[in-house]
Amino acid sequence: MYSFSKRLKLSALVLMLLGALGIAYGFLNTPHTTAQVKELMQQHTAENHEATSTQATPNEAEATAVSEESELNHALHGLQNRPYTAVYIAMFFFFMIALGTLAFYAIQYAAQAGWSIVLFRVMEGITAYLLPGSLFILGFLILMAINGLHYFVWMNPELYNPQSEHYDEILMAKSWWLNVPFWMIRTFIFLLGWNFYRYFSRKNSLAQDQATDLVHYKKNFKASIIFLVFFIITESIMSWDWIMSLTPHWQSTLFGWYVFASLFVSAITVIALVTIYLRAKGFLPQVNDSHLHDLAKFMFGFSIFWTYLWFSQFMLIWYANMPEETAYFTPRLLGPFQILFMGMLASNFVFPILVLMNSDYKRIPWFIILTGIVILLGHYVDIFVMITPPTVGNHWQIGIPEIGAVCFFLGLFIYVVFNALTKAPLQAQGNPFMKESEHYHY
């Protein structure tokens, strides 16, 4: 049985404490009025260059004042959104790792794969984070549903009032889908379905350890097929609802697959990192270099798949040059997110393909760890670039709130996952393909 070391447990708790302090700092230092925003902007201007003034006519002065007030309001909403965005990005990042691991786990059952059985308890440990991650996501989205009209802008009732100056015909046409009650119902269905499969499959996996027949294995086989159909539909809709709707005028038919690629490669990377850690501690003697090779091969393959979708979505929309579509890429490619947007290619494609191209390197633990850390950082930036432009805009930073949110959810993730690993033996029993997995060689 695995024992959760005191050092690792303390590290997780310290990360959570430091993260909570960083998150609190972000909320406490958020401006509450446009006057505070104006003061911050003036300080920023003074630090960068000296302001010059020219004489303006009364009409010009009035127009300038109106424009300035609008800009200050927009900046205020962005700065107020910043701590929420920092929390949302980190929250979603670790949640998607657990969800992607659950999908990978279901694929192994549905495909009756033989090589991966010795990794099942690692995957079950990682998916244990799905429930607490779901509760955080649900709480955040409920908060947004109550008071999120400056976050999910389509929630603003003024946009659907024909008598309002803010009336939006495009959003009115989408209101059958983008309305808070239906949006929350879909969220409940997603989270309930994913967590139910995780509970059901884990229960049968543990029961199979003591079983004398394959009844529990067969239940998981059938349930996994059903879950994968449910997952591929709900994952796409989830990506539309939770991320794409932050830019409600924009849409992409590739977006669900794009989020899936990021989710999946991040999950496989974490499976590899946890496996290497446990193996180094002597808890997974059945795991050999061929298992690590296959995990690294999936990391390599899905990094290429992610790049294919990244380029396909970008190329088709940019080449079409339709304003309602290119509006998504303009701030990311030509605006303040350009370095992050293009830099993702280096960490999510160039680095993995160069390092993991060689088959021998896929068997070296420290190579996999190094590549995995770069991949995870790259996909955090990927989620950051998806969510930050429409919520925070030009006022983004990676500072204390962002680092604090990552630390908090990383600590929680480590605590939940490694605590779950102590609940059952790390070698599953009773699976008909166990001998194949134990003697797997590539």
C-alpha cells in the first residue's frame, strides 16, 4: 500500500496556504471605483513617459471626457475580473487534467488495452480530483450566474431588451442557447455525468480485486463505451459554454476539439509524472520502460494533434478574414497577448517534438519529467490565452493572484490525488489483461 509521505503532504498544505494568501491579495487589491483606476493609469503613464497636453475646444473636451469615462469603466471591469480570471484559469486547468485522465482511463477499458492495466490505480488516483474540482467549478459558475454580467457578458439583460441602447441582435438570436437557466442545467448534467462514471468505474475496479469472475470488469467495459459517447458530446458543449461564450459573438467548430487536445495531452503528461514519482519510490515495480515509452509516445502524438488543431483553427479563420471571426485572433496575434500566443508553439509543439522524437529518450524518466513540465506550463498558458483577453483585456499580468491561484489548486490537486492513492493497493487485480500488462514490452 502506498503511504502519503509527511513531506509531500506538508508541501501540498503549504502550497494551498500560500495560494490562498495570493488569491486574497488579488481580491483585496482590486480597484473599486473609476477614480482608483484613473489614479493607477496616471501612475503607469508617469512611469513610462511624460504626459503632454494641448488646448481643446469645448466639444472636443466633452467628447474626450465621455470617451475617457467609457475607457475607465472598461478598465475597471477588467481589473475587477482579474482575480476571478486567475482563479478560473487555475481551477479549470487542474479540473481538465482529472477529466482528461478519466477519458483516457475509459478508452483503455473500451479498447480492452492490455499495456496500461498497471497504470489503472494511478489514473484512478488522479481522477479522484474530479469531485472537488467539480465543486469549485460549480461554485464559480453559480457565482457568475448570480452576478457575472461583466464576466460572461451575454448574461447582461440589457443586451436582450429592444428598448435598450445596448440591445444586441446577434445575442438575441443565440438566447435560446445562451440563457442562464439552460446554461446551468447543462453544467449540472456535465458534472453529474462525469462524476457518476468516475464513482461507478472506481467502485467496480475495487470490487474486481476480490471477484472470482469478470462481472465487474464487464460492467466497466460497457459503462466506458457509454461514457465515451457522453464525454465527446459534453466536452465540446462544455468548451462552448465555459470558455467560448466569454466571446459570445465568436464561434469555431474546431474549438471543442482544440480544448480536448489540450485537456488530453495535459492529462497523459500528469499520468506519466505521477507514475515516474511512484516508480522512483518503489511502489510500481510492474511498470517498466516500455510503459513510460508509451506514455511519452502519447505526449508526443497529442502535442502534434494539438498543433494541428491550433494551426487549422487559426489558418481557416485568419485566411477567411471575416471580422466576426478574426476578432478572436486580433488581440491574441496582433495585440498584447502576441508573445504568449506564439510562444505556445514553442512549449506545446517545438520542444516536445524535438525532445521526444527519439524513441530512446521516451524511456528516460528525467527527460519525460522535463518535457512534461514544459508541456504543462505551455497548456496553462494556452488556457490563459483562451480566457484572459475577453475578461481582463489589456490589463492582464502574471503576478501574485495568478501564481497564488496556481499554487492553491496545485496543492489541492497533490493532496487529493496522493491521498486517494493510499485508499487501495496500487496494483489492480482480476483484470483479464493483467499478465499482458506486467510483461509488456515494446
